Amino acid sequence: VPVRLTDYRPADFLIDSVALDFRLDRTATRVVATLTLRRNPKGVPGAALVLDGDELTLVSLKLDGRALGPQEYEATPDRLTLSAVPDGPFTLEIETRVDPTANTQLSGLYRSGSAYCTQCEAEGFRRITYFLDRPDVLSVYTTRIEADEREAPVLLANGNPVEAGKIAGGSRHYAVWRDPFPKPSYLFALVGGDLGVVRDSFTTMSGREVALAIYVEHGKEARAEYAMDALKRSMRWDEEKFGREYDLDVFNIVAVSDFNMGAMENKGLNVFNDKYVLASPETATDGDYAGIEAVIAHEYFHNWTGNRITCRDWFQLCLKEGLTVFRDHEFSADMRSRPVQRISEVRGLRLVQFPEDAGPLAHPVRPSVYHEINNFYTSTVYEKGSELVRMLRTLIGAETFRRGMDIYFERFDGTAATVEDFLSCFAEASGRDLSQFALWYSQAGTPVLSSEGAYDPDAKTFTLTLKQETRPTPGQTDKKPVVIPVALALFSENGQKLDLASRDARPEELSRGLVELTGAERRLTFENVPSRPIVSLLRGFSAPVRLEPAPASADLERQLAFDDDPFNRWQAAQSLALRAIFARVDAARQGAAAPEAPGYVAALRTLLVGADADPAFAAQALSLPSVIDLAREAGSDVDPDVHHAARMGLRAEIGGALRADAEAAYARFADKGPYRPDAAGAGRRALRAVALDLVAAGDPQKGGALAQELFRNAGNMTDRLSALTTLALLGGDAREAAFESFYKQFADDPLVLDKWFSLQATIPEPATTQRVIKLMSHPDFSLTNPNRLRALIGAFANANLTCFHALDGSGYDLLTRVVLDVDPRNPQVAARLLSSLRAWRTLEARRRALVEAKLRDIVAREGLSADTRDIATRALA
Ligand code: ARG
Ligand code: ZN
């Protein structure tokens, strides 16, 4: 049954407090939940009490201390109904028994390695006890955990520690935790296990001391130091930038190796996928370090945007996720290079969100209907959601935005809020009517912003026409114009920035260089324009739209040379690359000789030679669009083989032309050690990896030799993996030897082995599919560990387009088999894997037919999970 936004009703009961008592046992954990309930004045008078469950076994039930007989309630695994309850407040004591070992869904109480842990968002709490498992029921929790001390010396739950001790006569002990902040059940967490710990402390802006701890597998403590540092920087940053102080005496993080997603913001007890905690120079890349910093910050920032202010219902998921992603993006921008951060944000958005928004799984940032909420933790809700918050700040200005945030924190603290509540704060702070802006939350699809310029040399005027259009998406055919903030600048041919003068724009639009497109079309005539200008549009990616068409190549080359907006300089390089690749695609389709792109190559030479000024930026600008980028830009009739071939052709052309410069850069940016995971070091390493790739493209022998040398002598994982990536592409015995030696060196390190699996899965040559199949029987492969599964199968399906979309259907066979195999055990992860088909309708006809047949097979399966059924059904619709 679908759940609809318009069906929202307040709960019939409120649960003021919850006392949980856990007796941890591997297969029969006993949970006693004592709830104090009362009728919600906003609920239906006289309504029955109906609590959610999921695969639960009820042991006993008491109402106000009296044991209830079986005729006084109805208990099924997924519901507990009491038709007659007192009108005044009452307590309900519910005893359930759960089997954490059998819980392979990794939702509810489960085991990761030898530890007990929980994951309750979105609807996992109901797998522990019967409850009003919805985000608008806020309660104060006390949690007592009892366990065998030898098995679980560490016992953690939300809030502050209250009491702990041994239980007489045996090896059992207990701990009691109390969280004074009312919270919804999805923020509950518990951990029990034998874990190592890193401790630190943080003094908040009002001078309170907070004890910090990160729990990891014994022996990995040193690898949690960077995460700890990131945590302290996050806590300080939220105070400085948003005035938000931490509110408990302790903040605990636990890293586990079996986790369905990245991490979870449980109040005072964040639980993390260990890949977002553990790092050392020998085992983690610069990208891993940046990921840890971002996810640590993200979960910490949820303490205010998510926990203190939570969501009224799951349709409001973007209220906490989009906003918190925006906050972690800003944090990363402050910690690292702002332009480089912005470019990676947009690359990420275009890689996953744009295809999602253009395909059958498209949905608004705030969806209005769902079958399975777990399928809505999407790039649209997170990344596009973040772009909407950024756009709001762009529209009303940073200061007014901050005032709006203050109002939000002040007014909605302790509540379960909505997107309307959020927007009302900014309407108030800015005095603006934000009703058109709100359309961004309810309308799916990426608007296309098109521009046309006309220069009048006699009048010295330049007329810019901006138009917008959003194509229909599933279930939403009519689209209204949205408000699009278009940041713009005009440059003269020699790179001088022109003052904007126009009677068609408000003075503040001109002074800010930000015009608003609110209707379908807007025409702006700029005066005193001495010659045909170069237009820099959508600077900083000021709105999540597709901009069409790209300027003429000559203008792009100029923009790359002198635009003072680094994002648009990067964009110019990308647009030039796309044009060059698509010219090759067209030529190949007509059987013509491949056209060369001398202008683009010359621009890249300038970037490479001048890379020292900002190596990280140069590395991004020198990187070619991926085959996924090409597929998205093509939009229809996609044949990844043709795109891959054209891309490799251009790569060889560039490598050939820039060989000497690439070799020089490779030498110049040599690692001077010691390794530091900061942005500056990472930028130099990224540039060097690009240089190595170019050398290998122009001179495979030379590139192979350099890569082998780097692979042997690398002082850190970033360089070692760059070398291995180059060797993987070059192939031959050197590649196989390198993979073998890498395996030997890191066989005991699961997170590094994930890289080993991934890199092999992404080799763009036909034999890879067989290689992946063979790797599935490798003793280190596992279908039950989500990280390992994503490393091999996820990488294959998402980052190896030529193999995944092989014309013989072998890639689709492989994915389908794995999805169906995983589905009964872990539906969330199976459904997520299947979403790698999000863009299938853009494929050319033969591949489309193959995918469609597979999706029909899946839908026809009996016993398919709701999660996977939902994705397959929507993908076909
Ligand atoms: N709230 C978590 C985060 O963004 C993610 C939880 C994902 N839950 C899920 N069922 N997919 O930090
Ligand atoms: Zn989040």
C-alpha cells in the first residue's frame, strides 16, 4: 500500500518516556520496553492503540502493571493492537524476543562481527519492540543493557551514562544510559561488544567539557585519529558558523564493518560504516580521508539538523538530509579548497542525481508518495536537497540566510518539522514570498536553462535571452517555471570583466551579478558593451539545472583562460572535452576519420604547465568526462562502447601531444613526504596521477614503467592506487603481477581489499565480466558484507559501463543474479544495487530490450522484497 503525504494524521497516542531493558544474547535477546502513553489531543478520540512491529515475537504484555491475557490484545509479528486502553495516561510493558544473529537485513538489532549494534532509521526500531515507529512521536529514553562481560565489555546507548556495574554470581554486567532530549525511535541506538577506543575531549563555546570516544576493532585505534580530529573540527565549525553547541556530556562513535549505508546520526551515539572512520596513509587514499571528514561532519551536524529538530514524517526527509548535506559541503569547503569542493559536488550531482531525475525513478526532493521509504534515501533527496538550500542562500543572501537559520533553530527546537516550517523562517527573515521557490521541493526533473545571446555592434548592446523548461517526469506531466538564480558575468574578448548595465534588471541584480529567472523566458539587454562579450553563466553552478547550449569552442577556450569563476573555468574545460568526444562519436558513426581538437589540447597544455598555482584545480580541469558523463550528456540512444572508444581516442590524442609536459609534471610533483592528508598534498598527488595517466596514454611503455616504479615505491595508498589504476588500464602481465602483490600485502585489510575488488571490476575490457564472476568465488568475496558487495558488483554496474552494458546481456545477467540472491537476506542493499539501472531508458534499443526483459523477470519473482519490487516496478513504469 502506498503512503501519501496528503494522508498525514497526527498519532493517536503520545509516548512521553521509554525505558528499555536489553538482555543481550546472540540468538535470543530479550527486550522489555516500558512505555508511558497518553492520548494525543490531536488524535482521533477513542482510537485503538496500534503499535508497529516487524518480525517480532511477543513474550508478555502488561498494562499499568497487570498482565494481559491473550483476549485483551492482538499481536502479530508486525502489529500489536489494544482496542481498550484507559483514557488517562497509562504504562505498557512489552517483552519481546529477537534474534540478532538471524537479522541479515542489518536493520533493527543485529551482529556485525562479534559486536551487537542497531540501525533504526527509517523503520528498524519496530524490529526491536512494538512502538509508534514514526518520526513525530518524541520520547525520552532510558536504556539498560545487560550482557556477558567477556563478550561485550563495552555497552553503549544514547545520551549520558548513568550507572554501570557487575551482576552478582556470574560474568554478566550492565550499563544504564539516559538521553534527556526527546527523540523519535529512529534515533535510538545501542552497541555491545569488545572494542578498542580512542578518547579525547572538547570544550564547547559555553565552556562545557564533552568526553569524545571513537570505538573501533581492537588494534585499529590509530586509524581513528583522523576521524577524531575531524569530529573536533566539526564541533567547532558548527559553533562558529551556525552558533550550534553540543548538548550532552558525551559523544560516542562506533565503527562497524557490516553497515547498509554510510553512517547514522543516533543521538549521542553515531554508528558508522568503518570505511568512514578508519584511515592510515598506508591504507586510505586522499579521497577516503575527505570522505571521512565529510561523513563525520554530516552525522555530527545532524545533532541539530535532524535530531534537535527532526522530521514530521518521512516525506520531509530532505528537511534533515538536504540541509545537513549543505552544511557538510560548506564545512568541507572551509576545511579544503572551496572551488575544488564545489566542482566535486557538482560532479557528484550530475553523476547520479541528474540521471535519476531524467529517468523512471525520478521523484521530487520532497516526494508525495512512497511504497518503501528506504528507497528514498536518494541522491535527489540528499544532493539536490542540498542544492535547494544553497540556492535559497544565494537568493536571499548569506546574512539573511543565517538569520533564517537562527529563527529555525529557535522556533522548531524539540519539534518534528516540515519543509513549510523551514521555508517560513526564510520568508520571515527575507520578507520574500517563497511560494514559487517551494516548487523546487515538489516538482521532479532537472530544468533545462537555455540561453541565447545577440550582440548589436552599432548600439553596443548585448541581448541575452534566458528560457527554462522542465520535461515531464513519471506521474508529473505539467511543469511550472521555477525560480532560477542565474549568476552571470560578461567579459570582453581580452578578458576584462564588464560592468553590468541594463534597464531590464533590478539594480541589486546587476550589482550582485545574479539575475532571477522566474517565468518561462526573460530577455535582458545590456548596455555599453564595447564588443561581442564572452558570457559566464550559472557561475558557481548557481542552480541545479542543465545549461544549454554550451558556448562556442572559441569562447570556451577564452573562458578557460580568464574567467574569474573557477567553477566555470572547469566547466569550460569539460564542455570542450565533451564537444571533442562527441565530434569523434559522430565521425565514428559516419565512418570518417577522427577529428582532432587542437584548441582544447593547447588549453590543457597551458593548464598542465601552470598547474603549480593550484594543482587540485588543474587535476580536475585536466580530467576527461567519464563514460557515465557522456551517456548522460547524450541523453538517448546510448551505446557505451562508442562513447568509451571516442573517449579513449581523445585521451590518446592528448597524451601524444602533451607527453613531454606530462612527464615533466610527473617528475615535478613527485611526493616529497611525509604524507599529510590535507588539501594541498592531495592536490599535488591528484595532479601527479593525472600526469601519469597522460604519460601512459601517449606512451604506454613509458607510462607502464613509471607506474610500476610508483607501485613498488609508493609511500601511501593514494599513490599506490594511482599506479595500480594506470597498470589496470594498460593490462598484461605487469597488471596481473601488481594485483597479486597488492593482494598479498593487504589480504588482512578488508577496506583495502574492497579497493582491490573494485579496481578489477572497473577494467574497461570485455574479459572483465568473467573476471568479476571468478572473483565472486574468491575466498574473500562475500555477498553478505555490504561494502564487499558494493566494491565488486556495485562498481561493476555503476562504473564499468562497457562491460555492464555488454550487448550479449552478460552484465545484466550478472547483476540480476546477484540482486535476486541478496534480496531475501538484505532487501535494502539488493534494491540499491538494482537502482544502477536508473538510466536504462536512455540506452539504444537492443540494450533497452535486454534490460526490460530482466526487469520483467525480477517483477515476476515470487517472494521478492518490497524494496526490490518497488525499484523494479518503478523502473518499468
Ligand atoms: N540518516 C543517515 C544519514 O544520512 C542515513 C540513514 C539511511 N537509512 C536508510 N534506511 N537508508 O546520515
Ligand atoms: Zn544524513
